[in-house]
Amino acid sequence: MTDDTEDTIGPGLKRMAAAVVVGAIMTILDTTIVNVAINTLSRDFDSPLSTVQWTLTGYTLALSMSIPLTGWSVRRFGAKTMWLTALGVFVAGSVLCAVAWSVWVLVAFRILQGVGGGLLMPVGQAMLLRAAGPRRMGRVMSVISVPAMLAPVLGPVVGGLILDSLSWRWMFLVNLPVGVVAVVLAVRLLPADEDRRAGEGLDGIGLLLLSPGLAALVYGLSQAGTDTTRLVVGAGAGLVLVAAFAVRALRLAGGPVPPLLDLRAFRDRAFTTSTTALFTYSAAIFGLLVVLPIYYQVVQGRTPLAAGALIAPLGLGAMVTLPIAGRVTDRAGPRGVALTGLVVVAVGSACYTRLDVDTSLALLTGALFVVGLGHGLITPSLMAGAFRGLSREDVPSASTTANILARLGTSAGTAALAVVLQIAVRTAVPGADTMADATRIRTPQVTEALTGAFGTSLWWTVGITALAILPTVLIPTRQPAGSAAG
């Protein structure tokens, strides 16, 4: 554990950050790298797309179900032990995916991958935040955010490159050498576990409520725009289970067996406002990242690889502002940084609401670069703001809660934009119940109508981004004790 009264990022913290980023980037890339292989997997396994889609859904659900275990497992077994365990599970799942002999076997191994992947990011985040302390939290969060910034950009591109020249199995085999390097770095660079609570029990009932509840909620939201019954049943069941968990967690707080998540962190105004803003913003940005590739492929007729490459400006813009966000947040607090980023994202996203058939590609890529500039300011500042007032002991549970909210935000945003886009398409192209129906009618009028439908739906991205400004304004400006005032 490093000294959290220091103001500089010392060699020990840099080594920890390097080990965490190498492991985390591999797992986050896997949330998007398989997206471009759906058609290939359908052909090779001779299975319908509705079945192959479970290679994505199963992975996402496993991520959601395993995240709640993070706080307890870190306290019980130690952060380094859990990091190495999660890495081992993820790499083993990757190798098994590469040798899958049927689509349902692949789905099963993707679930195993998801279990390991779901633990990695919050465990790594908890390690670094506890070591950094409040004075360096912004800069550390900018480092942790690198994998999340790169995943939506590199995943489809890397997946497309592999499919152009190699078998789809290499999308999983590439994780093996990266995983080995990540394990070696973790063994050598991460500090030994010194604060295990060997006698801490697991809130089993809470786990049975929260994990299936999150999975049901994420699954229900994923059905938005395609199956209303599954949306209502899945999301409804998920909300009931999560609500039941929340009631139980508040009753158990302070007892001999702590709840899976300590919801008392929401008593801290900075944590509540920052995570609310993060949830809302996650819905906005991931909705945009889902809709844009569809626009490039369906309306402009581009290949999945080209569509993925056209998302790259967002990552490039984010990489410019990430280091700035960390330094300024540590000096002046998170509120101003996050507000600036939200305004920039809203302005950049507004350009897409003016889509027409003559909109230049230069304007579209330039607007996404502007969105990326704002994106790089928002995520690290909000995450740093959430944890600045919490004690070290509260960080693992709070990190788990923040990651859950961010994942739910991405699911909610994707669902909302899917429904809005489908309604806009039906309105613009009468008689077209689905996107496929509309694209089969290849006329200039239909292309123009579809373009307008995408522009209309993206007003929601602007609106949801603006909505995130409300909780951000309420983030306290005061610095935590011992922090560096700007």
C-alpha cells in the first residue's frame, strides 16, 4: 500500500497501474471484439442469428452477475489473489472459446469468460483507488479509464482485421499471450495481500437476490425494441429482485455479516451525485456508440470493419483529454471538469441530429472527435468524485456499486436508443416493421427517410447528456481532508 498523503504518482503506483491496465484492456475489448463476428459464427455453426446472439448476451449477463462478488471477495481473499484468480478464469475461458465445437458450447465458455471479466475491472479499480488516496485519485482514474475508452474503438477494428485474414477462433486465442503477460506483471508488480478478513462470511441470500436481479434487468433491457414481453418480464423481475436486495442490505448494514454491497455509501453526497451522473452519461454515450455503427452499415452500406474504424475518432479525442482530466480533477475537483466534458459531448452529439444524405464524412468524424474530447474529461472526473470522500475500507464495496450502475446505464441507454430508433424508422418508412424491412427497399427516398430517422433518434443522446448535468452540478466542490487544493 502506498502513502496516500503523497501528491506525485510514484514508481510503486505506476507499476500497479501498468499491471491493472494490461489485464483490464483484454477483458473490456472482449465486450466488443466479437460483435463483428456474429454473421461469421452464424455461417460456421449453421445457426440462426437469434442463437448466435447469445455469445454476446451470455458474456454480458455473466459480467453483470459476477460484479457483485467483488467487494466481498477482495475483503475475504485479498485484491491480488482475486485479480490473479479472475485473470486465470478469463484466460481459461478464452482458450476454451477458441476450441468450441458448437454454438451452445461457445456460449457456455463465453459465460465462463464473463465471470472472470466481471471481477477484473472493479478489483483493479479498488486496488488502485485504495493505494492512491484522495490527492491522486483523478490521475489514477484517468489511467484506469484507458481500457474503457479504447474498447468501443479497438474492439470492432481488431475483430474485423482478424476475420479478414484469420479464423474467428483467433479472436479468443489472442487473449492467451496477453493474459500470460498480465499474470506475470501482476505477480511481480502488485503488492501482497495484507488486509484479508479470513472470517468474513458471504451474504448468500443477498447474492441470490442481486446477481440474478442484475442479469434479469440487463437481459430485459437488451430486448427493448425486439420483444416487448421479454422486456417487461425481464426488467420487471430484475427491479423486484434488486429492490428486495436493497431493503435487505440496509437491514444488514453494521451487522456481523455485512451485505454484499454497503449502500450506506449513498449517504455521501459526492458518491451519490457522481454515480448518478455516471449512470446517466453512460446511457447517453453507449446509446450513441450502438446507433452510429448501425447507421454506417445500414444507411451508408459500409462493412463492419469500416464502421468500426469510423468510431476511432472518439477514442483519439478521449486520449487527448484523459491526462488533462486527471491532473485538473486532483487540483480543482471533479465538478468543473465533468461539466465541461458534458457540454462538449452535447455539442458534438448535436451535429448528428442534422444528418442528411449529403452530410460529409469529415463532418461526422470531426464531430465524433469532439465527443471524444468531452468523453475523456467526464468518466475519470466522475469516478474520482465518487470515491474522494470515502475511507479505504469502503472503496471495494463502493467500486462494485459504481461499476454496477455504469453497466446498468449502458444497458438502459442501448435499450432506449433501440426503441427510439425503431419508432423513428417505422414513422419514416411506413410498412417497415424492422430495420431489415426498410433497407430492403433501396430507393433514394427510403435512404433519405432512414437518414432522417437516425438524426431524430440521436436527439435522445443530446438530451440524456444534458440530463447528466443536473447531478453533476450538485457534486460538492470542497476537497476531502488531506487533498491538494487547486
